[in-house]
Amino acid sequence: MAAEGRSEGHPRPAARSQDGRGGFPHGQGDHVTSCHGPIPLCDPAEPDQLLFARPPPRGCFCCAMESGVRIYNVEPLMEKGHLVLVWDDAREGPGGKDKLVLEFTFTKPVLAVRMRHDKIVIVLRNRIYVYSFPENPTKLFEFDTRDNPKGLCDLCPSLEKQLLVFPGHKCGSLQLVDLSSTQPGTSSAPFTINAHQGEIACVSLNQPGTVVASASRQGTLIRLFDTQSKEKLVELRRGTDPATLYCINFSHDSSFLCASSDKGTVHVFALKDTRLNRRSALARVGKVGPVIGQYVDSQWSLASFTVPAESACVCAFGRSSAKTVNSVIAICVDGTFHKYVFTPDGNCNREAFDVYLDICDDDDF
């Protein structure tokens, strides 16, 4: 529950107590900032749960689970809300508590956070909040959304374009908002793209904010649209079997796009020169029926590689070592790191593999 007297999502600087530790002295303040010096306790009946306890006089304890961290007040026993904590890694100080600079508290679970140099976006299941950032954060916008259990949202990082995209109220649609032309505290006419027939499952903007890519829960097609004209630019086919897409990402110069799914395959598509993408063999047959025609006209990935199918992963483009060699990085929840390089002719080879959880000890963080 949110503390009484504070509105939803009210930001405040991270506080310092009189004893130099994070949080407020006992009996002061509305929110818990942190719980330092925890004693880990594992509940055998709940293997996915760790309890981080501290003596009751400090007033709080936290419970870390696979779904996130919950913070509770001891007396009275109550959940202290859902927090968004912002750290400044460049700040001087020996520990993480010295780098904590900002905190937001919400009454409902926070599903996603997006940031750019001047704004921070916080996504709840049915609402999106936009704040100025980083100095003196102020709530600029508040958008009601369609039920959004995955917290789908993307924010353009470009200095020239402040575009925000999230699922529209109509099933399968995307809503785009230009934050630079919308006045804070007002509602703007919805800028909607009817992208799919089914629910949106994945969405991504390119760096300049000129193109948006999306996929439905069917997971077979990725469609790209011009954010200005709303016209469909290209349709990319991941496969023919339904799949859950975890991630869609553009390369820095928008020449390529990568996507990962629960099939355990990361696909790479060409955007700048779509002739590099593979086509169905039926494309050479000529005129076909409307249903088969949609399949034939689709473009297939120019390159792909596999990761553990049972392990969800995110993918993104790495630094290019040469003009004709590009790289894609996949990071999986099983702790594995994969780096592959590919060439325009579709050649794809693994360059690096590691288990990132093993490269250092917990004490190094």
C-alpha cells in the first residue's frame, strides 16, 4: 500500500538517516528506502523465495522472489509499496547506498521502466507515467492503457524525437505519443497504428524514432511501420509455428533487426537492403492465391543462431569489427552469454560464449 498522504508515483530524492545508513530514522518518513545488512533465510517450502530479515527496531524487512523484491513494514505489518530506485553509478562512494539518488513508490506492481536523458517512463499494468528527469522529477503525463500484463512500452532515445509507443486500446494496435508536442497535464489525440489482429506481444523503436517494429502473440510475423505516415514498410517472417517473442531490437544504424523467441532461435533480418533476406522458394513460381501469397511475400531472416530453447533471452547488436561483419549478443536467464558475428551473405558464427554469473564473485558488486 502507498503511504498515506502521498499520491501514486510521487518521486523523492533518496534519503539518508542520521546514522549514515539508507532510509529514514525509525518512526520518520513514509517510505522505506532500503534494508541494509540482511540475514538471508531460505524457506525450504518456497525454493524461489529468499527472506532478507533485519531486527524489528529498524522497522522493515524485504522478501526477494523470482518476481521481484517486496518491502514490508513490521509494525503494523504492511507492504510498503512497489519501488523504482535510480542509482547514479558515477557518484563517489564505496557502496551502492551512496549511489541511490531517486525513488518512486507505487501502489501497484511496476512492470517496466524506460529512460532517456531527460525523461523516465514507468509502466504499470493499466497505466503509464512519464516524469521529467533527472533534476527535480515532475510528473508530466499519465496515460491509461489497455491491459498490459507484460509492461510493453518503448521510448525513443533520440535528441530530435521524443516518441513513446505502447499497446493501443484496440486489440493489436499501437499508440504513439510525441512527448515534445504534447502539453503536460493535457490529453492528446491518439496516434494509432493498427498493426496486428491479435494482442501485441513485443514492440520496439529504432534509434531515431522513425520506425516501429511489433509482433503479436502469434509470434510468426514482425511488422515494421513508419511512425510519421503510419504506413507498413515491410513484413518479416520469424517462422510458421506460433512462438512467444522475447525481444525485438534494431541495430544502431537501423540496417538490421534481431528477434529472439521461445523456440531457442535468434533471427537477424536486413532492413537497409531487404534483398539480403531470404524468400520462399514459391516466390519464383509467380502468381498464387491470396492466402499463400501472404506467405510467399514474407521475408525470412538472412541469418540465425540457436540458444537454449528452455531459457528466455534478450538480444541486441554489438559493435561491428568491420564494414562487412556485424555482431549480435544474446543474454539468457540461465546465465549464459552468446556473441555471434554475421556477414551480409548470411554466414553466422559464434565468436564468444561465457557464463556471466561465474565471471566474478558476489562480493565484487
